Amino acid sequence: MIKGMILLANGAFGSGALGDLLSKWEQAGFFTYLLPFLLIFALVFGILMRIKVFKDNKVVNGIIALSVALMSLQFSFVPTFFSQIFPRLGVGLAIILGVLIITGLFADPDSPVINYVLLGIGVIIIGLIIIQSAGAVGWSSGEWWGENWAMVVGAIFLFILVAVVIGSAGPKTGEQTRYRPPYARD
């Protein structure tokens, strides 16, 4: 069994039944068309049901979701984008999970500081995933990012610094005394 998994991972000397099945699905367009179609359909349908534009009319919401999902697959842009972002998203989620496990072993998970640090790490990873995926599908010019990455990172750091300063300037947790006029009753 382990030999089959290793062969599946590196693709050498045949890939086993699971690898053959996935290869057939890929050749049939399962990952290129069917899964993106289902994902877009489910998202659009869910959003339409949630915002209740057409009240609870599932037929109209379904027709709109079906139309949007089919039109999105008309050109190869959506399948290309999905094939770029989801593998990176899987790696990013694995990194976040690893950080959460290590943090859970050595730090108090209820600490607000730890939660904000973990949130910051998650935002950075998601940002990197989006930037890498956008570059892979040709949304951004490598020249612009190559020339301006320091400015973008500096602006993000400045924003985080301002947010920390504003957040730390909240009211004190001690008991506050309030002026009471001498004629006030308890």
C-alpha cells in the first residue's frame, strides 16, 4: 500500500488505481470544468438565497446561479485561475494548521496576543497566495511588484502599527469613578 502511495506521488512506474482514476477524471475535464462549475454554482446560489433578492424563489436563484456558472466556464480563465489558486491554498492551509498545532503546544490559545499574531500570520499567508496566483494567471506585472514590494510591505506594516496603537489606547480596565452630585440618591 505504501509502495502504491509513493508511486502515486512521484508518478514513476505506474500510479496505481487511485492515480489512474484521478488521471481519467482529469482527462474527462472533471477538475477543469465540473468542479469549478459546481463551486461557482453553489457560491452564487448560496449568496442569492442569503440576500433574498427574489425572496425565497429557488427556481429563479437556481437559473441565475446556473447561468453565471456556465458563463464563467466559457473561456479558460476560470479553470486556469482555479488550477493556480487551490493548490497554493492547500499548502497555505497546511502551513496555518502547522502553526496552530505548534502554538497550541507551547502557548495559551486563549491569549488575545497569540490570537492576533495567528491572525496576522494567516493574513500574510493568504496575501501571498493571492499575489502568487494573480502573477501566475497574468493579472499583475512582475515588474510592478518587483519594484514596489518594499513600499507595499512598509504600508502594511505602518497600517498594523497604527492599528496596534489605536487598539491599545482603549479604556482602562480598572474601576472608574464618576462625578455624582451631592443630592443624588443611591
